[in-house]
Amino acid sequence: MTDVLKSIAKHLLRIVLLTVVSLEVIGSSFIDQFMFHPGHAGKTYTERTKGFVDIGTNGVKIAAVVLGPERGKKAILRCHGNAENMYHSISVLRALAEKGYTVAAVDYPGYGLSDGKPDEDGCYRVVHRLYDWLLKERGFEPKDIIVNGFSIGSGPATELASKREVGALVLEAPFLSAPRVVTRKRLLFVDPFPNLKNIKKVTCPVLIMHGTDDSVVPFWHGRELSRLAKKSVSVRFVPVEGADHGEIASGIGIDKYLEMVSGACEVQAGAAKAQAKTEKEGLEKGR
């Protein structure tokens, strides 16, 4: 009887393992379809839209919009959310442009007028492309580029800030990683947009804003992400009371929101001055 029970237990274990592996394979294969919803974003702009620019190469269109002065006091690089395209942020971008910033946003592959199909690497690629475009075509220094990511845009924004020099990182309703919004803990072989790992590599000042009533990305994601950031950098976490997903600016008030984003630029400038002062004092002591 014991041998029979052992045989049944082994058989059940094989079934469980096979089921888990099958679910992992299926989940990993269809993760892009679960994550991205470009159809919901629509095409709310055209190539005639003010500020539109195609920053693609080799015939592959990468749609972007750049507003404000050609060489503003800072450049704000916006990474948009999921069920929207870059142009849905235009009112906020215009307001920042009116304050003297050059603001730039790019559509991920398959979104808006950008060619291709969306995936994690594609999002990284076009955001890096816009960063390089701001350096080359507009003459910005890396320290003068402020990266701003909303929701799924927190993924490419944090990845960019973890690999390239930027002035500051501003995140709105960010997550620890995309799948953890649903599963809380990692359950798949893949873990797209691993902000929880990339935030530890960010060396610039960080501002994180999250609505306390966020029904899409739970509030604790933003709070935990702020705790994971390097202790050596300036990190500010701002809970927005009663705000749901996509209500950060309205929850804070547009003027206060603009002040906070602009303030991230000033934090960066202040941090740079403090670092220069420390280095100078160190050199003087070493003489």
C-alpha cells in the first residue's frame, strides 16, 4: 500500500510540475499581449501636429513630439502610460513648455504613429533614442535631461536613468515590476520592467508621486520603490491623498504638480552644487 501511495504522490507531483511549467511558458509567451494595449491609445495626433518629429532611422518611424524652446533651461523627457499615447499628456507638456522647459515625449512601438509592435526592449530602445536625439539635435547636456515616467512608462524611465546620466528621475504611479501589479510576488521566469532592481542603480535625485487610491497600480508599489532607491541620492516620496491612477496632476493641483516637477530640476542643480562643494573641500584638505 505504501508503494502505491508513493507512486500516486510522484504522479501527482509530475502533474503539478508540468502544470506550473506550462503556465510559465504560456505566461512568458503572451506577456506582451497582457502588458500592452496600444489599441486603447488610438491616434489622437498627426504628422502635422505642432512639435511632431520622426526620430526613427532606416525607414522605421518613431513618433515624438517636442514642445517649448529649442534649447530650454532643462529638457523633460516624458514616458507615457499604457492605454494612452504620448499626446494624451500634451496639456501638462504645454504647461511645462510655457515655464521655459523643452519637453519631449515619444510613442512606444505600435503606439500612436510609431511603427512596430510593443515589447519591453522596444520601449527601452525608443526612449534611449529620444535621449540621444536631445543630446545631438538640441545640444542638451545629460545632466540637463529630467526623465518623467507615468505608470508603465516608469519602466523605460527608470531603466534609462539606471544606465545613462540624467539630471533627475520623476515617477508617477510606478510599479516594482509589471507582473507584480497582478501577482504581488514574482511568479514567472520573466519579470518585465524590473524597477525594483533598476532603481538601485539610479544615482540622480528621485521624485516619486503615487495616489493613495490608485486602483491600477497599488499605492504600496510607489512607497516600496522609494525605499529601494539608493540611500546616497536625494529621494522624495509624495503620497497624493485620494488620487486614483492618472489623477496625480489633478490630485495635487496642476500648479503644485508643475512646481514639483520643476523642483526636481532644482534639486538636481542643488545636488550638483553640493557635490562640487564637497569635492572642492576634499581637494583643499588634501593639499
